[in-house]
Amino acid sequence: MKAAIKGDVSFFAKEIEAACGQDVLTCYQCRKCTMGCPMAFKMKVKVNEMMRAVQLGRKEDVLAGDTMWWCVSCETCATRCPQGIEIVEVMDVLREMAIKGEYYIPVESMKSFHEVFLNSVRSYGRLYEMGFAMDLNLALLDPLKDAGLGPVMFSKGKLKLLPHKVKNLESVKKIFENVKKIEELQE
């Protein structure tokens, strides 16, 4: 596949930078991100390899891959990156691009996880764990999957019965509104 590069600058890399502010062209392939990634063992294309593919403009390969779907947003990669690239932000953009472009998602439950997670943040400004687990299990058509864990976690204080909203939920809602406006302008 021919890379979409003009003047040694990947259009795809610039598209990523415009979406999240992260300049992936500064990555020099030290592999610290991959070496620290707790999910690298699941990825067909490792994090540093994906970053290189972005640099080379291999958009189709990246968006059809599984790397961003296995990312758990732990930010280990970002803390290890000598260039200060917030790779989690790159992964978020790639997931959104893959969903919008209707690419095959190698782990179908990951799409549901992503959507349910964002809905929880949109509603409460943070993750409401019990609601998230219930909504995800409903989305995956397995509503009783974690039913046995709920009472145990609740009794140990690990789950709250009711959601806790952030103090300034309106700010969070404005962020989602602004993102929606930006997406509409890009269509």
C-alpha cells in the first residue's frame, strides 16, 4: 500500500494532530510505549508500529487494525514517551475514526465498551461503575453476566448504588456539544 505522504509529512499524521493536538511525527520509535503497555501481548500491531504506520500515512491499515481497541487508556505509554506524546489521545481519535468510517472492529465488544463508557461520562462527568457494568452487559446481550459480583463488590464498598456527578457537569456537556459541532463541520 502506498503511503499518503507529501514533502515527508503524512497527511494522516497531520489529521491526527488536528484532532487531538498530538504530533506523532516526533515519535522516533524508541519502543518504550510498547515495552510498558500491559496489553501489547494482545495487539497484532504494537503501539510503536502503529505510530510508525500513522507517520507513513497508512490510514487504512491503522483503522482496520486492532491496536487502538486493545488500548485500556492506562497512560503508561505517555508516561514513558521521551517525546511527551499523549498516545492515549491518539488512540481515542483512531477509535472515533474507525467507528465513523465503519471499519471492521476486531473485538466487537470493544465498540460497545467505548460507546457505553462515553455515555456514562456524558451523563455524569465521570464513570458510574455499576451503571456502566449493567449497560455494557445489556449492550452485549448478557444482562446477568456480572450479577454474582455486584453484591460482593457492593458489600466491600467498591460499588456505589447511585451515580456521583462531577461538580461542573455543564462543562462536560459543553465539551461533548463542541465535539459534536466539530464533527458536523467535518462531514
